[in-house]
Amino acid sequence: MKARWLAAVEKMPWALAVVASLGATLLVPSALALLAPPQLLDGAVALGDRQLALALLALFTFWTCVFRLSFRRRHSAEEDLDADVGRSAPVEVNTAGARRVERDVAPGEVRSYLR
């Protein structure tokens, strides 16, 4: 059995994608600030606040789409079979418990399955 919170998260894949993309969006600029050479950081400062904010928004949008596609749930064949169990056709049985087969046989036809 799945936990309740896991079932709730599966119903809201966009929320999980937004949370994951927030983490990835904040990770990339912080790693860039720590590991990039000073010339690259000077070039980022020269871009200005508006360009940097648009770059962060584009990065957030990209990661949201990537995570939403990766969290797409695929149904397995077993789940399809489990869903069809309740919709099966009723089976008529005789008093012995065996399934009764009604066949229309012409009077002159040979019943080879009885031999």
C-alpha cells in the first residue's frame, strides 16, 4: 500500500515539479557564484538586474517543464488488468459447478469433440 502523501503527490504532478524546479533553479546560480571564474561573474553583473531576472525565470520554466515530463505517470499492464476485473461478464454455471456451453449443432453435423 502506498502512503497517503505519496498518493496525494501523484495526483498533483505540477506541484511536485514546481518544488523540484525551485531547488534546481536555486542550485544553478549558487553553484555558478561559488565556482565560476571572476571574469564570468563580472560579465553577469554587467548584464543588469532585468536580464538576470529573465534568465532565472527562463531557467525556472525550463526545469519545471523537465520535471513535469519526468514525473509523468505511466500505467502498467497489471493496473489495466486490475481495473478490468470488476467489469468481466457474468459466467453461468450449472449445479455441478462446470460452465455450461450451449452450441447450436445441425442434425447431420458430426460432433468430433465428443469422440
